[in-house]
Amino acid sequence: MILEKSIEGSLLLQAHDLVLDVVEHGDAAVDATLGNGHDTLFLARCVGSAGKVFGFDVQQAAVGNTRKRLDDAGVDSGCYVLFCESHADMALHISTKVKAVMFNLGYLPGGDKKMITQAHSTVAALSAAIDLLSSGGILTVMCYPGHDGGANEAGLVTDFVNELDEDYWMVTRYSRAEARASTPYLWTIHDVSQKNGQPPE
Ligand SMILES: C[S@@+](CC[C@H](N)C(=O)[O-])C[C@H]1O[C@@H](n2cnc3c(N)ncnc32)[C@H](O)[C@@H]1O
């Protein structure tokens, strides 16, 4: 069963609040779409100096912007590792379980609007992220059905979450009040396998 929640405020802040509830100092986390590094910095603060953030983006500009944001904020470079690679390949670079994975789909704000996340690699990355999540972990996905290709991508993300076994995964869709079909929305996927006494497949 998928829970539907309508909220008044920012969906991005909602994602942060929910991640904050789950992630503890010393955990590992993934920013699957670096962009300008806002979520990476947020995750770095959540996991603290004893933790680790893994970040992915296919654009060197995004990796550079994120590195600068982390440097400017005084985050120790030993606490993160950034890859200029597709999030679909995250499993090649991460050999530990992670407590949170954040996806913010679409294009780099202020960058080339044609360099958007692609449905097939997004779904591959979601699948890899699910496998990396530790017990009690959270995966968040901001979807933007309003831009070219966005509706198709959002549809495949919906198919993906619909196939998750509800014994192991609690899925919630957050949208803004009075949203239209093109309005962004947020998926959250919580690993509830421990609560239900069984490991995820
Ligand atoms: C909406 S932005 C992310 C915003 C970012 N989370 C922030 O806080 O600033 C989406 C990013 O996804 C990146 N992207 C596109 N395809 C990707 C892929 N296959 N793997 C990783 N990142 C990708 C784009 O280059 C873009 O920077």
C-alpha cells in the first residue's frame, strides 16, 4: 500500500526532515544527483565527521559546485567522495550499507536543461540504491513530471515503487496541496524489514 500525503511546505525540506529522522552521526549516505550540492551538504552535516557521503553526477560542473559548497562550509574532505559518474553505477563504488539515498531528478539548476536524468538509468540507480540501504534506512526521490521526458521518468519511478514488497518497504508519496499533473512530487521509501522481522529480498 502506498501512503499519499499532501503538504503545504517545501517538498525538498520535507525530504530533509525525513532523512534527519533516520540518519545518525557516523552513518554513510548517498547523494545520487549532486547538482549544486545542497543535499550533499545536508547529508554531510547529518552523518558528521565520523560518517561518509558518496555523491554522483554525470556533469563535472555539478561535482565542482558541490566540492566548493562543501569546502566553503568547512566539511572535512575525508568525509565525502564525489564521482563524476552515473548513479546507475553506484554499487561499483560503495561497498558499505548506507542509511539514506537522496535523488533529486531533472536538470542542474543554472546549467544545461538538456542534461537531465534519464528514465532507464534512474530506475537502474533506484534498484542499486535499494540494495545498498541498511535496515531502517530511507530513500527519497524528487520527481519533476513537468519537463521534457520528466513524465515518462516519473511514470517509471511510480512503476518501480509499485513493485516494492510492502512487507519490507513503506512507500509514501508527498505532493503539494492542489497539485497539477505537472507539479513535482516526492517519494519516500523506508526499509521496514527489521520491524516486520524479515530481510528485504
Ligand atoms: C535537480 S539536479 C540535483 C540538485 C541537487 N540535489 C542539489 O541539491 O543542488 C539533478 C542533477 O542530476 C544530474 N544527473 C543527470 N543524470 C545523472 C546520472 N545518470 N547520474 C547522476 N546524476 C545525474 C544532473 O547533472 C543534475 O546535476
